[in-house]
Amino acid sequence: QVQLQESGPGLVRPSQTLSLTCAVSGDSITTYYYYWNWIRQPPGKGLEWMGAIASSGSTYYSPSLKSRTSISRDTSKNQFTLQLRSVTPKDTAVYYCARSNTLKTAGWVRENDTWGQGTQVTVSS
């Protein structure tokens, strides 16, 4: 069964870059049809799709975050990464990686698709 696990620092200073890695097991991130996504949930708010990298390597980003976001992958390690630059306390959230069969920019729920457990990231000085 495919499993995803996020990892990275739980605390990031304002203006720095938030970097997270999603390790994938049980499936290849180059498998056709799949998109590998980053989604976050700030405290008291809903899920926000940030972007994705397709099995082909193509990347897609939320317009609101595109200027600060980079998603890349390391196929030899079967993992993909998120970089969010110039963070502020508003970027504090639980960050998830997830696999989907289609490219979805909205309508994300934990009960659908395959998700990692999430990791809390706090932006604070």
C-alpha cells in the first residue's frame, strides 16, 4: 500500500524558506496518472492546495502561492519536496502531502485520495 510521510523542521523563522520532504513508499512518483500534492491547513481554516508535481515532472501551483512556491522531486529517492519562501506567521499550518489521480485545486478532504499524516510547521521569531 502506498504511504506518504512528511518531514522537515517544525519551526521556521520569518523571512526564511520553509522546506519539507514527502517520502513515498509502495509506489513510484513517476507512475503515470498520479499527481503528488502539497496541501496545508492553517489553524481554524480549511484545506488549501498549494501545488503538485505530476508523474511526468510537470509542476502546478496555486496562483496565490506561485510566486513563493517551488515543488521538486528526487526520483532516485522516490520523494518530492516543497519550498515556500519568505514565510510569515500566516504560513503557520499543518502541511500535508497527498497522491491524487487527477489534478485538483479545490475540494480536498482527508477522506479522499492518499495522504501523509501531516506535519505541523510554525513560523515564529
